[in-house]
Amino acid sequence: MNKQTDLSATKVRIVDSITEVEEQIRFFQNEGYEQDNIFILAHDRDRTSRIADKTDAGTIGIAEEGIGTAISNLFRSTGDELRAKMRSLGISKYDAERLEVEMDRDKVLVIAWGGKEYYGEDFDPAVFYYTYY
């Protein structure tokens, strides 16, 4: 019996390099996630854009985070903006803080998003976090 991937689940992997980003994107695509639902997030906005351009991955934008969060992010610090972007994909406040620390250490997040937007303190308790490799 083939095990089917639950594509409504959000999955997060912490990686070190663009090569690992590419590997993880392929992995998520092989599971069935659409290219439009795979995102890259790094601490530096320019680095995020460069990696996304080189790997054809997406960046978390207005469509995913909602107009209110996008406008608020214009006035937030980098850390607050990163946490808000992650929160909009269902990542809990605690995990967003933990993941931001990893990004401070020059790590990159590859996120396969389940497609549901989250607001305020709401979060997805079923987000799957791969162990760091």
C-alpha cells in the first residue's frame, strides 16, 4: 500500500546551503507539494531573494501572509517580520522564535506550506519539523 502525503500539512526543514535547499525542494515536490507552496526564508531579505531566484522557490508574500501582515511588516524589525511571516503559515510563536534563532546562525528554512493562512495567535499544531541535518 502506498503511503500518501498529507498536502494540507506544513513542513519545515532547516538547511545550510543552496545545495541542501535544492535537495529539499525536490523532496517536497516529490511528495506532491506544488512549486507555489514551497518557500525559502533566510534572515536577510536579499539572501532570501537570491536563493529563491536560483532555486525557483517562492518567498512568503502578500498572498500567503495576508494584506494586514504585509503592511505591518513594513514597520517591523527584521526579526519581527520573519516571525510574522512564519506565523502566517501556521508556525507557532514558540517555533517561530526558535527558527529565527537558527536563521540568525545563517541557516535557511525550506517550508512546504499546507495552504491555510493563520491570523493572530492561531497556529497549526500539526506542523512537521524535520530534524536538522
